[in-house]
Amino acid sequence: ALAQLPVDELAEFYKLQSEICSLGVATASDWLLLLQASIAMSDSQKFALSGQAFLDAVNRGLPVKIDEVWRSILEKLDQVLVRDEQILYRLQLARIFAGLEPESKERQQQLADITLLADAKAVKILRFAEVEMALGNLFSARACLDQVRSFDTNYSGLAEMYKQLEKSEQIDRIIVKANDALIGRNFDEAKRRAEEVFSIDPNNFFARRIIEQVEESQKRPTDGVRSEADRVQLKIRRLEAELRSDRKSV
């Protein structure tokens, strides 16, 4: 039983189960073990994060048969998702509960109430996504936008936010190439990539930093590097001379 595992083994189990659930072939049973492990760890944050990831998987089409075990876990999850940016996950849970009890007026009223609340707070999720983009957490930003889209595909400002995210993702890909060029001391390529970013975002901090690093690297004394290179070339010339001499002797 998970609850009987030592703390370190339980933490390792949770880590491995998280990796399994990150795979596209993960089943509902895999997710159930992950959520049960987080409950056994008494870690509400891990439980909330794992629960949100599970609901994202359900939203993408993961088939789940809700029995009493699942229902108990989802009810616990509903109690820990209390932050504003988690309201759409609560809405998803409310829809599940309302579907399980279509005759329950209480469940239907809860669904109606949370729908109204979600409509009011979805704008906060968009703002949170904007902050995540500014910090470079693009995966998290896309998850936020996908939440809002699952709630209302035509939600005000959503389309513009997706365009902004796509631009940020494009810039991120170019910055990675610029950094690779910088590490490889291909300064012209690094600078060209930075200029490419400026054409998209004239005030981009990361591109400006790459330009500064290129200029610093070009100003840095390279006598030691050149001397080493000269020694290598000298050794090669000596070896070539010795090889030619040996051939003449033969």
C-alpha cells in the first residue's frame, strides 16, 4: 500500500509515476496511482498540480470511468483548487459531478454558479498567462490559455493572447539558436539571430543581452588563444616536415 511506503520511497514512486503520466500512452490507471501517491504524501501542492495535469489530460480526451474511488479523489481535488487561476479546473469538476448526478438540483445549481464565477475570473487567468509569458514560462502560459479556450473559444482577448504567445514562442526558438552560436563563438551568427529577434520585438531584453555578450567577447583579449593556436599550427608544420623528410629517405 502506498501509505505504508517509507517517505523517501514514496517520493521516488511519485517522481517515476509523474514521468509515466507525462507520456502520451498513460492510462487512467496510471493517473490514479499518481493522485493516490500525492494524497499519501500529504502534499496538497503536489496533489493540486497532479490533479490539474490529470484534468488537462481528460480535456485532451483521456477516457476515464468515474467510479467511487475516482469520485472520492475528485471531491478532494475540488477542495484544494481554491485559487482564482484554478477556477476553470473547478468548473471542469463541476461538469463531471453534474453529469454523474443529472437529477440533482444542488449539483446543477453548483454548476451554474461556478460557470458565472468562471466567466468573471477567466480574465485573471489571461493576466496570469501574460505574466508567465513575460517570465519566459511559455508552457505554463499556453496551459492557461488552453483552459480559457476550453471554457469559451471566443472569450474576449483570447485570440490576441494566442497571437502574443506564438510570437513569444518564435522569439524563444531564435534566442536558443543565438545562444548556441554564442557558445560556439560564432559571433556573427549570434548577432544576426539577435537582430532577427529585434525585428519582432525591438525591446527584447534577451536579444539585447546577447548583443552585449558578443561585444564583450570581441573586446576580450585573445592573445592566449592565438598563441595556443600558433603552437598547434607550428607542431603540425614540424610533423609535416618530418614526414616529407622520411619519404625522401625512403
